[in-house]
Amino acid sequence: MSKQASRFQKKVMSLGYRGKEIFKPLNTGHIDGRVLCVREWIANIFFYRKNGTVIMFDAGYNYDRLKEKMGWLDLDPAEIRHIFITHQDTDHVGAVERDSDGLFSHARLYLSEIENRYLTEETPRRVIFGLYQLPLVRTDNEKVLLQDGQIIDIDGIRVECILVPGHTWGHMVYLVDDAYLFTGDTLWFGPDGGYSFINSLAEDNELSKKSLKKLETLLRERNFRGKIITGHTGWTDDLDFAFAHIDQVCNSLKKQKPHDPDAPYDGYQEDDDTEEKARTVMLEKQKEILAPDYSNWVPKGMADGFAAGAAVTALGTAAAGKLIKDDRTRLAVKCAGGLLSAGCAAWAAWCFYARTQFSYDGNRKLSKSVIDGTVSYINDLPEGAKILDVGCGSGALSIACAKKFPHAEVTGIDAWGPEYANYSQKACEKNARAEGVSNVSFRKGNAIRLDSADETFDCVTSNYVYHNIAGRNKQKLLKETLRTLKKGGVFAIHDLMSPRRYGNMQKFMQELKEEGYEDVRLIPTDQGLFMDKKEADLLLLRGSCLLIGKK
């Protein structure tokens, strides 16, 4: 079935993954003096050469140019006597299936005993979230079945077999001479580091993540400093990069973020894979390309949840209408269900609209406008100033301050509660690296009781934070923040400061002035400064104000 499956993948997967920046194979060539690589559309197969012996890792598609491309590397299929298979998917075993060209019919196959159960029909291989069963793989090659932790020696080449179930039940990675780790389809490299491999193709994504964590622990305990080589996204020698996001899974349903400018639009197009390059160009490791991701004030899950609620309510109401016989009851149910469904639909529409307006990647970029506008009111800080940003979220305001005042020391604090799952200390630190600033740090903190001493900072700032702290007097929260401000320090605090939330702010400002604060002003930002009244109303931001002044 390998010929049919290979052709099918080239057509269907080329269309399904086009433009998503998921498959980023290496071209044919040399990683170094020992490891050689052949590109087969979106997949890579590898050869390890030492002391006159060549070992092959994975057998790729049933690919009609394999012998030709091996020739570019002066490799002869006849010299391949040992092939280690990470798993039995079409793009990793096609060249040794029964209907292949038989280039490696003489080679011995090594694969895990658990993975072999796919080949013996004991276990069906399912992909596309378990909805599709792959055709049975048939091979006539001699097989050696491996156990987790087993070590094979082939002419002085040491191969350690490490079981990493999840993508398939018996997936193995191979550590060669303690210097090269061939990972197959366990790791996916994005421009910001490694993730668990593609979600739609795994037997169990949670198990995949657990396996990767176990693998990372093993490598760190051994102080591994070798090369980590993937089946579809290149290689790295940076352990931190390789395992940066293994608690997350590459999502095949959307275009990847951050953007990778080096990713091919269609991985199945391989015009740039040439013999000249294979012979003259060394294959570089995957580069870390960071782009800031400040997330969105309106979680995607909220928008999706209301949309799903509208659909489910509408379907449930329709079904109930058919089952209920009493006319009055049926009408009442239809009315109630219709109103509920319409309400959910209206909130879903609002969420999608708000996400578009707030998005840092969209046209409006309201969030960025607010951040830039707030920072513009911070001026005249001393050399080496200390800045506190309360409720830093994904780090946008903290980082903007750090960029404007490169000689300042900026601290962003946040509680990072579960209601904003995309905001975290890790996200803040990643954004800071992406923006190229090093004078900012982030830690957990509580705006209700700040853990900083009186008169610690030269500037305190915040953006849309205090109104989210339920059951707390907002003026007291402001006083707690201002407590940490030095004499002569400045503040710029932006929030929804309507009287309903904040009480009488004119009286509050007068109190500040009586305490010695100077230049205290309350500036409405919803009347044309950061946004106009109509936009503020649509986005539920009426009452947005910026409180500024000097202690």
C-alpha cells in the first residue's frame, strides 16, 4: 500500500497543510561529517556513517527519487544493512514496504516490539484525531524487535533505543554514540523552540507530552550536548530550544505562531533541493526566531464557547419542539430557546469583533494604541530608574517602558490567574526576549498587598487591572500602589474609572494633592485620545481614564 499511500499524502496533505508553516524539512545534504540527510517532500531520512559502516534512520516514503538523491551523497542503497525505524507511518517505512522498489530488501529492520503490533494487525494505526485508520504496512524484511533501554552495537556504533509513546504506541527515538538523537515524530520545532508533534496525527497527545518530559529529564541528567534531529523540522544542538514548549502540541488546524519566514509555503514542493547544494552546503540548525505574542484581552475560548452555546441551544430547541406535543409548552420552549440562542450568538459576535479590534496583529491594534499612549505620559525619569508595572499580563506595558527607558530597571508583577490562561510569567519573558530588552523582569505579585517597601520605585504604572479585582475598593488599591512610589516619582495608571467602579475620583485627586502630590490629572481616554466614544461603547470600555501625577 506504500505507493498508494505516498501518492495520497502528496495530494491531500499538500493541500491541507499549505501555508500553515508546519512541515519544514531539511534539504538533502550533510548535517556534519557523520550524519547525512535526504529530503523526501516533507520528510527527512538520515544516514549515520562511521568506520565504513552506514546505518539508516527511517525509510521514508515510497519515493521514486530516493536512489537518485542518495547518489548526491555518494550513498549506495546496497551498502545499507541496518535501518532503525522510529515508527511505522507511511512517510517513515514506505521504502521497505512490500510494494516498494526493493532498494533495501536485504536490510535488517529495527523497531520496538510495541510498534511491531501495528504490522501484525494486533493494533490499528489511527490518525486525524482517531477518525481515520491507516492501511496495513507489509514488509518482508528481517526484523529485530527492541525493548525500551536496549543498546545495540553495530560495528562499533552504539545505538540506545528509547521508547517515547504518544505519536504512536511504540514510537522509539535512537541515541547514537551518545551524540546524536534521532527523534522521528516526537518533536516539532517552531521558530521559538520544540513542541510535541502534530496533534491530529497522535494516538495520545497527553502521553506524547509525558514521554517528551521523561526524555528531556533523561538527557539533562546525562548532560547531553549533542545534536537533536527531527523527522520534519530540522535539527538543533540547544537542549533548551529543543524542549522549550513540550507541554504544548503543534496544532495542525491553524497557521503556526510565531511566524517562521523560512518555512516553505508547501513542503511538498522541493525545487530548491538540488545536487549542487547537497554537495556544497552544510545543513544549518533550526534558528530561534522570536516574535512577541501579547495575546488578547478577549480569550478565544470565550468566543468559541458562546458560538458553540448558540449552536447547541438552537439544535436543542429544535429537537425539543418536535418532541413536545402541547402547543403552548412548545411555543414557550421555542421562545426561551430562541432568546437564549440569540443571546449567545450576539455575545459570540461581540467577542469575535472585540478580539479583532484588540489584536496586536490586526488593523486596529487598540491594545497597542493604549500601551503606547500610556507610556507617552511617562517622562523625565532619572538614570537607573526603577519602574513597577502592576498587573503586567503578557508584559506589553512593562516591555514598552523598558524600551523607552533602556537604562531603567523595570519589574512587572501579576497574579496570572486561570481566567487569563494565555498570560504568564513565561509568556512575558518570551516577549521580552523577542523584543530584545533585558532590563525587565517579571514575578508573581498581588496588587492588593504589594510585597515592595515604601518608596521603592521612581515610576509606577498599570493598564486595565484594578477594575478586575472584585470586592475591593479601587481607591485603596491605588493608594497601595502609590505607597511604593519614591518622593519625586511619577505614575501613569490607566483603567475603567467610572464613578460606579472608582467612586468620586475628583475628591480622590484632591486628597492626593493635599498629601503633597503634584500635577495630578485624570484624563479621559475614551473621548478621542486612545479611542472614540462609539468604539468605547462597543468594546465596553466607557469610563477609560488615565490617572497621572508626581509624588
